[in-house]
Amino acid sequence: MSDTTASPTNAFDLDLPTLGPEVLELSRAASTDHLRALSTDHWIVRNLMGFVILDYDDVTKILRDKRWHNAVSKIPEMMGITDPAILNRPPSILAAEGDVHTRLRRLVAKAFSPRNADQLRPFMREVVNELIDSVAASGRADVAVDICEPYPIPIICELLGAPREDWQLFSRWAEDVVRIFNGTALDELDVIGQAQIELNEYVVGLIGARRDDPRDDLITDLIAAEEEGDRLSTQELVTMVNAVIVGGTDTTRNQLGCAMSVFADHPDQWRLLAEQPELAPNAVEECMRYFGAIRGTGRFASEDIVYRDILFPAGTFVFPSLAAANGDAGVTADGTTNFDITREPVKGRGQMTFGSGIHYCLGASLARAELQEALPLLARRMPDLAVDGEITWKPATTAIFGPEHFPATFTPS
């Protein structure tokens, strides 16, 4: 009797539900609810470009499997962009893989430590208070425009050692460069390209200045980063600082807006945070679990990969749904998924908005600190927060989701 082993089933031969373009027309809440409903019966579904992964454990395993490479490098090509200047850019730490990624991460890890983020906390509180001061007396604000949008820029500039008067430049560059990840990127290449040129020129100037005059800032730390005689080149420094500006700006401003929208729907939790600011760490994790600004990510198979007895041929795209994973009942200690800032995260099963594996968000410590400092101050100084009309959300094709406009009222002070 021969010993035969069944061959794995090709992923493209599976009979799976398909997510069509109509899902993009749904609201954020509706699309997330749709994915989470599907996840009760399916850990994987099909979409127009590949497969969406819905189950928490599968999302985690795929993100931690180094054979699945970050699809960031493929996004321009997937969107039909053919400009060689964009396609042939040197890989940043966001897209690098293997030994290249390991080297970059090793060299810069210390500069992005929790200790370095904590040193900026007093400045974070100063920035938040200044922003609230401008609207406190009126009891009205466009939370997205008046608070969330400007908040991370001064902090990133302080981190890098950039002068205060350049804050607005950074804000525009960060917003324009990140358009490359949007579904409308093909129509905005001129804006993206010009912003990238200006940003690169500025960063090269900053690096040159810090080589001549080292200071207590991130660029000086990155220039000094060295291990066993290995240092970052000027090009690597430029791409690293680009990643900090782009990754540390739009993510934080949008996540803060998402968090405040959740609190506006849960006024009892807003009051609780004002009364017990020590709940801030839990509140941040719960906000990111309940409504993360980054709802999913992309990976592609660097080789033929067999997972769960399914063959994913080399080049196959999968899209781990962070939003669906965050809705898994196993992420909360009590098995419920309602919004509760008193609930402590389950050890080893935390919220997935920062990702997992080798591409886990490099700036997670900074983002956590920014949100932990902002939210309790906002809760205390903007009591009785309520949406005044309707929140205008960014298009579903936007990579980092959040409010465009967030009209709100609160008790003046």
C-alpha cells in the first residue's frame, strides 16, 4: 500500500466569498461590521487583488512569517504607476526585507526606544494645551482641523530638531507624500513627486547641519547609529527621516480623530478618562482596537507558501485585516467587544493596529506617548464633547483613515 500525501489546494481554486468594489462604498463602521461578520465563518475571503485574512490568529501568523513580504514596495505598481523615479526609489525600512531590514532596524532601534519617546511627553502636553487654548473659550471646534491635524507636527519637528517656523512645511509634505498609498495616487503624481523632492532637499540640509553641529535630536542619533563599524549612508538617513515624517504624522493625527469620535459616542467613558487620567494607557489600546486608523495591511508571497494546507503561489497578495482581527472576542478578557477603557488588554493578544512581526510599527512608542498625553488632557479641558452636526470622513480609498472635519461642541472654559 503506497503512502501518499494529499497535495495542498491552490488558493485560487478555493470556493470563497468575494469582496467586490461595493465594499469601498460602505461606511467605515459598515465595512468593518461586514468583515467581522464574515470572519465568524471564514478566516480567508477573496478580493479583486488577492485574499483578505480575517481571523486574529491567522493575521498574526502571516505578519510574523518572513516569507510574506511587505506590499508597500508594490503599491505604486499595483496602482498602475509607471514612473521610474517612483518605482526605482531605494527601499525604506517600511519596505525592506531580509538582511537589509534587519540591519536598518538594528541600527535605529535605540533612537525609537520608549525612553526617547518619554522624554518628549512634557512637550506633547504643552502642544495639546496650546491647541485647546485656541478653542476653549468658544466651546466649539473642528476637532480634526483645530486639534488633530496640527498636533503631531510640532512633536515630529522637535524630535528631528527642525525649527518651529518650518512646522507648516512638514505638515504639507507629510500629507502630500502619503498620497502615494491612496487609491487616487495615479491622479496626484505631480503633487506627490514635488513634495518628495522638497522633503528630500530639506532633509539633506538637516543632515548636513547635524553633521557639523550635533544636537540632542533624532537626526543626530541616527547619524551616530553604528554597530560593528556599520553606519547609515546619507541616502539611508534621508529615507529613514522620510519614514519618520510620513509615518509619524498622518497616523497620529488620524488615530486621535478616530479615538475622539469614539469618545463622542461614549460620553460616560470621556468623563471617566477626565476623572481618571491614569486610564490613558488602557484607553489608547482600546481606542486602537475599537477603531484603528489603519484598518489593514498588505503582504505578497516571496516564494510558494503552503499555509493551512493551502498553496499561495509566489507573488500572491494577501491583505491581513487589522480591523477584523481587532474585533475578535479573544482580544478582550471578558470576550465582549464593546468599548471599555477600563478593560486591560489580554497578554499576548493585544490590538493589531500597529501590526506584528518584523514590520511592527517602528514609531509605536512615540504614537502611544502622543495619544496617552493628548486624550486625558482633551477629556479634562473639553468636557461634554458632542458631535455638532456630522463628521466628514476621508474617502474609503484613503490608506490612513480618519475625520476630514469633526464639528464639535463642549463646555467652554
